[in-house]
Amino acid sequence: MPQHAHYTHQYFDIKGGHARRPEAAIRWSEGLPAEWREQAVAPLYFDHYKEYLVKAARILGRDEDDQPCYCAYCYVLEEEPDPARPGSCRELTYAETVRAWHLRDGRWLIHRVIIRHGEQSKARGFFSLSPSMPR
């Protein structure tokens, strides 16, 4: 398994570009706290984007009015190997995964996990509320 797979969202498995997936293809409510489930707007389909040049991907779930109601993204920044050290490989500098759900009251519930300097054991997720979708 590639090292960056530990830091990426489970659905970021498409080739670079854009794909559309049906409602059943993404477990969008996974990770959504039970006390917020009734307040989250359910998506009908998902637009899925993956970058060609960097390790980054984004999923947008859309509701019946074609408005975003679910958002997930992940990106990984790596340091290039040191050419002075033969056999060295890329090292994780920063990784971030975000999942966000649009609530019926207009706010967004956001869950963010940040990993710095490859210290996955120190990564902690946290929730926040925002008036706008994370970008």
C-alpha cells in the first residue's frame, strides 16, 4: 500500500479528473455524529474530482436543488527526497482530510483531521460549525 494511502479518504480512488457517482456509491453519513444525523441534508449524487499533479481529491454531494450539501476533501504535501542522501524517499510534510455536512439550519458541520510532519499518531480530528462550506 502506498504511504499516502494512510492519509487519504477511502473514496479518493478514481483517476485524475472528474467522475459522477450515485447516492449509494458514497457512505456520506459515515463519521456524522448521531445527534446531527436528522439535521443533515442528504445528497442525491456526488461530483468527484481528483488532481493530476498533486495528491488531492474532492467530493461534493448535491441535493435535490443541485446545491452542495456534503463536502469531503483530502490533500497530502510531501517533501522531495534529498539528492545528497542516496535511497531517501519522499517524506510527509502535511496532510489534511475534511468532511462537512450542510445542516437544515444553513450551517455546515465540519470534521477536520490534520497530520503534520508525518506524525500520524498525533493526528486528532475535531468538529466545528461554520456559516459556509469549507474550501
